[in-house]
Amino acid sequence: MAEPVQEELSVLAAIFCRPHEWEVLSRSDHMRAKTKYVKIVEKWASDLRLTGRLMFMGKIILILLQGDRNNLKEYLILQKTSKVDVDSSGKKCKEKMISVLFETKVQTEHKRFLAFEVKEYSALDELQKEFETAGLKKLFSEFVLALVK
């Protein structure tokens, strides 16, 4: 194989076949200072080279992240130890109510997100379609549906 073609294939393999790529689905209980909170999450995702979605549907707030496992762990530490929101009296507070719903190595049938995006959904079927498009239908059925019942 010609050297430039082999180099290009190596680069593509590094992009699409990341052996240490994991994904985490977490749920945030609430966001009182939504604009600030979203900016912080976007910054952390960028700094840690994580991709995925911050998803809002009614009172449901989900964070689906993909990336290096160590970076995901660092994100979760930041999420729990940094002042990202405000309490009912408007005082800065840490996010203690976030829960990890699911964590696994990215499977071959799962779509790799190319960026981190914030999305709002007005209906459950819209949120379901997002998960199905990403190859995460089972994840939606097992974890997200239970949140709306």
C-alpha cells in the first residue's frame, strides 16, 4: 500500500476506532442557574475533549458524554466538586444530586458524536429518536423511560 494512503488510514483508524472511548449517561436533578450551568458543562466538555449531548425535556436533564475514560472520570469529579449551580437562596452550590445511570465502553453500533451539543426536546418521541439515531435504543428503554413514569 502506498505510504500516503497507509498514513491516511492510520489517522482514520485513530479517529473512529478509539480503543479507550467510553460513554456515560448521567441525570441532573435540577438546574436553577441554567445558563451558567450550561456554559460550565460546555467548557468542561471542550477542555476534556468530550463529545455528546446535554438534553432537556421538561424536568428531565440528561448528560450523555463520550470520550477517553480518564477524561470522563475527571468530568464527573468536576461535576460533583465544583460550584455549578445555585441553591434556593441564590447561593453558589455544588451539584450533589447528579447520578450516573450508565457507563460502558462505546460499542460498535453506537454512533460517535462529533461535538458536544445542548438540545431541548418538547416530547418524549423526540428524545427517543435522538437515542435511536445514536444506536442507543436499549439505553433509552432501560434508563430514560423509567424517568418519565
